[in-house]
Amino acid sequence: MIRLLPLAALLASTVASAAPTDLVALYKDLHAHPELAFQETRSAALLAAEARAAGFTVTEKVGGTGVVAVLANGPGPVLMVRADMDGLPIKEATGLPYASAAMGKAADGGMTPVMHACGHDIHMSVWVGVARAMAASKANWSGTLVMIGQPAEEGGGGALAMLEDGLFKRFPKPQVALALHDDSRIPAGTVSVPPTAALAAGAMVDIVIPGIGGHGAYPATTKDPIMLAARIITGLQPLISRENDPFQPGVITVGSIHGGTKHNIIPDEVKLQLTVRSYDSAQQQRLLDGIARVARGEAIAAGFPDDKMPVTTVPHNIRATRNTPALAARVNDLFVGKFGQARVISLDPSMASEDFNDFGAADPAIETTIFWLGAVKQSTFDAAKAKGQTTPSLHNSGFAPDPAPTIAMGVEAMTAAAQMVLARK
């Protein structure tokens, strides 16, 4: 566990331009030791130990590897603050001295490099800073603070796992839930609060394409699933370019194609993996139905037999994340008053997805807001902007937040928002 700072230093850090050195050290440790979804045992243990040291009552292994830390401080509302913990199956290429060399067990049972390419190490470090700051400022607020470390945000499933394990039955149920996410579009020291639409619905789609394999020299004796996969990929494009309302954003991306073993062998099977993004549930279903229709239609056109039709499944379909407008407006106004308008940036809704909205969807009475935390080093951001370029995005092997100012801003912003929700009447 990282040693706690003295109280005076902790309070001073909430208005400093850089995070406490031990939070940066914690970040570098978490960054160097990422863990895949539902494997976040080390990360969860670090969060649990820090929360206990700050005076929270802590329960571990909620929804698998989740952490729930509760601090009751008199009458008032219940506020939930969430951080996600999992890394991604990406080999890091930042060249940082604390770069990850970790390996993890992938879904197929094989081993894969792991990296915090989405900044969940930042989220956890901020979470620890907020827990400390709230525990140290109990005289300024009243109510119950529930801080959760969520597993398996990447691809979805972690929020539902915690809910299904009794999150809102075993622990105080919140009236308000807050979260933040680091952002590669804006520099460290800035924030952005979506007024409502924040993150798109995101579905993972698997298409298994059976074929009739054979020798590459005799394709007429086969039914080539690689050829059919190519036709399906091309056939998906009109679902966006010709069937989609251009005023309703939608994205279909084929992220993985696997099939075949050798130059001259036509395989028996090809597998495609897709992601589908939109903001409207009816549109999302139309796109999913369209993918299945195109896959089957292209197979029929290619003369595949009925028992070799593609099989389309949707293992994950995450709902769109929309902030509660009134709460988002309050948080935005708070940040403008605290940091100045220049540091509160307006951004378009993101086509990325995540499962924070599952907590609010569990009870429509729960108000939710997620906000963006700038993470790019200012000089890097300025240099890229001057060249008309962008900095490495989230999920990129070169993504590297500027930890000290990013964590400092995250702690200050989330602590201010939490104290606003739990303000003494």
C-alpha cells in the first residue's frame, strides 16, 4: 500500500497543480501491473487497502473482483463514486520506464500482453485521492459515500456482475452516481461534462462462417468461407451509408477476422468479430438485425447450403450512457465556477461505450453523470494541434497520460462534485 500523506499535505493537494507524489507512485505501480477483466485481484487489493486506511468499511470480491467502500457520515443522500479497474489485451509501446510487461489470460485461454491503454490506472489513482480527501473533510459534508472499484468495464459485464451480486441490496443504494473517464482529446488540467449524450450503445457481434474446405487449387470443390467473409464485410457498409439516417450516428467496425492455416488450403471456418455503436436503441437493433440479414443473404448469394449459413450472435450489448441533464448542468456549473470556463471544454458525444449507465438503469430514480478528464501532456497536445494531428487515442499502444496534473485535476474535480452532492443542509 502507498503510504498516506499528512493531513495538511493532503488538503493542500486539492488545490495544487500536481498530484501528491504517492498518488503518482500508485499510478505508476498500477500502470506497470494491469489486469484483464475479472482478473483484477491485485488492483482490487490495493484499492481496498487504501480505502480501509482512509476509514471506509470495505467489502471485497463483489461481482467477482469488485470493491465496495462505504463511509457513513450522518444524515443525507447516498452518493456512489465509481472507478473501473481492468486493462486491455494490448502490448504497450510507450517506452515509459514504468511501461507494462504484464501478461494475462485471454478469453480463449491463451496468454496475451496487457496494458492500461484506456486509463483505468488514472481512474483508480483518482479514486484513492478522492477517498482520502472525503475522509479528511467530513466536517464539510453529510450523508453516505459509497465508492466502488468496478471490474470488467472493457466489453461490459462488470457493472451487471456487481448489481447481480447485490450491490444495491447489500450496500446503501445511491440517489446519485458519479464517474469520470480520462480523455485523449483534451489536455491535462481540463474537464468536460456531457449535458446528456455521453457514450454510445456498444454491441459486440460474433459471426461464425462455416465453409467446405479443400485444396486451394480446386476451389470449385469447396465453399470458401474466406471469400464469403470478404463479401459480408463489404456488404455491411450500406447498413451505414444507405440504410442509416445520417442525423443518427452509427458505426459498424469489423475488428477481427480469423480463418485459414496455409497458403493453399481453403478452411472449413472463418470467424469475424464486430463492434456496433449508436445512440438509439431501435437503431441499434436495426443495425444488429441488418448484420444477420447481410451475412445470411451473402451466403445464399454465394451458393452456400442451408446447413452452412453464418451464425451471428451478440454476446454483449451495452446501452448508451446518458447523463441526467439537471445533475450534469450542476456539475458543469460547479466546474466553471471552480476552474474557469477555459478549463471546462465542450466536446461532442463519444461513439465509445461503457457500462456505467447500468447502475442508473437499475433504478430510474438514480441520477447519473460521467465527465471527461483531460489526460494529454500540454506540450504534446499543443505540438499535435500545431501540426494538425491528433494524439494517440484510448486503446492505442502508445497512449500515455500525463499523470501528475491529470490525477490532481481528477481528485479536485470529483471531490468538489461529491461535496456538492453531499453538502450539509
